[in-house]
Amino acid sequence: MSPRSKREYREAVHLRYKNATRREKTAILDELCATCGCHRKHAIRVLKRFKRFTKPKAKKRGKPSVYQNEAVRKPLKEIWLKANLPCSKRLKARDITQSCGQDKKKAYPNKCSLT
């Protein structure tokens, strides 16, 4: 049997297996194993998790991303690349030390020590 015909056969057997009693399931599994040439345990796993139509993935919960706007992302990426790809913590610290004088370095010793 080709993989496609096996899938079609499993699709047809799945509905019978889902609504069958325990004794009927035994007969269905025997039939599937003989037809497809697979082990019994594999047939059980395939029939239990078989999905004809899958549900669409749920949307990501929470606050939407701030950087999806191209007008924000493009300049931010240019700055990030020119700064030699630092992590966000180091990028913020570099911005503070470059934009401030010595008096602000004293006010923010932890942030300015990363550069």
C-alpha cells in the first residue's frame, strides 16, 4: 500500500474505531494491522491521535508587540547593527552613556558600567 492509500484507509477506519465498543475495537485493530502491515501498538496510537481537520492555532495572548510597525523597526535595527548587535540591556546602557555626561554616569552607575 502506498502512504496515501494508508492514510485514506486510516481515515475511514478512524470513525468506526472512535464509536466502537471494546470488542469491536479489537477487531478493527486486527483488521488494520493485517491490511497496513503495522504493529498493534502503532495502530492504536495512529487511530487515537488521527485528525482529519485540525483547528487553527489560537492567537497569541497578551499585549501586541510594539515593534511590528516598520517605521519603528527599521531605525531600531540600524542602531542595533551599528552598535555591533548588543543585547537590549547593553544597548540601553550604551545609549545612556553616550547621551549623558559624567554627572549622569554617577547617577546611573550600574547602567553605565556595561559599556
